[in-house]
Amino acid sequence: MSEAVLAYEENGYRFVETSEKWKQLCSVLPCFAQVKWPGYPTKVIEDEINGKPVVIQLWKGWFQQIYGNDLPGGVGAEVGIYERVEGKGFPTERPDFFPRSAWLFFHNASKRAGGKFWWPVAEQNEIEWDLINPVNDTVVFHCGPQKTYWCNKWMDIDSYLDYKVAQGKRWSWLPAEFPKNSRVPTLSEHLVMEYKINGKTYPRW
């Protein structure tokens, strides 16, 4: 397992998240609204923290491990806190730590960003979030609190399937294949995120 990923079990389910070392390495890279893909949408929020303008970027849903099992993946979410730096553009070269295949996607997506990049804030803010099942308004799992610029966590796909089975059928008298007969949204991107930064609760997404 790569140093990029921390893997562990919690409540009988398996999870991964990025290591502190990986977060530090990635702090030299920008983020932007085009860092998303089908099943894993993003949302960008303008805000201020301690009087400083920041860009809060959220992700949720299914983060596919398309670049190999040594990188994070599964069903989960992320909260990142960034700032705009005038005149600072996308890196001209791939950092040694960043996988070539992942860099290809990242670099190509940056061309559609129109120069609108933001960079990890240097300050460590306390971030935590819940991923919520909207069918029964219960927490699927919690992340944090962490003092960081980027708080993330993903449930292993097999564990997420186990979670769905454990929730049971919405109407037990209907067969399992009946449409909308689940107590979990059909798409994981329809799970709801509720998050806090430095104790401030933000609107659900």
C-alpha cells in the first residue's frame, strides 16, 4: 500500500484516506472546478475564514480507483480549503511524487480551467463532515475533526455494498429488484454532505 493512503477498519467497514505526507506533497499543486468526473461531482464555495478570502471545494460520491489501488478510492467525500494567488499558474512539470497517469488527467483538465486555479491555504483549519443517507436521514460515516487544509475519507466499495444490504428494503413486501426499493440512494453522489470548518456549520450539499 502506498504512503499516499491510510487504510483501516471502523464499525466493521473498511476505509481509506490520504496520509498527512501525501497532503503535504500535494500542497504544491493547485485545484480547480474541473477536478471532477461522472459520479464524483464537485462544488465550489466562496467564503472568508478569519477575514481571509478562501475557496472551499467539496466532492462526494464514488471516487474510482482508476489509477491503481495505491491511490485512494471508494464512496466518500472531501473538503478542501484554498486561496487564490494572483499570477500563479499551473505547474509546467509533473512533480516526481505524482503518478504519470493521474497527471495526464490533471494536466488536461487544467486546460479547461481558464486560468482559474486556487492553492491550498497554509493555515491549518479544523474540518469535519458527515456523509448522510437522505432516505432515512442517518449518518453513513463521519470524518474528522482534522487540523488540515484537506479532509477526506472513502468507504471501500465492498463495504459500501455491505452497508446498502444492512439498510434493508424500503418496502419489505416488494422484491429487491423493484425500482426505488432501497433505503439508500441509487447513486452515491446523492448522499448528502454536512460539514463544519472551525466549528461553523455550512449548508448541506
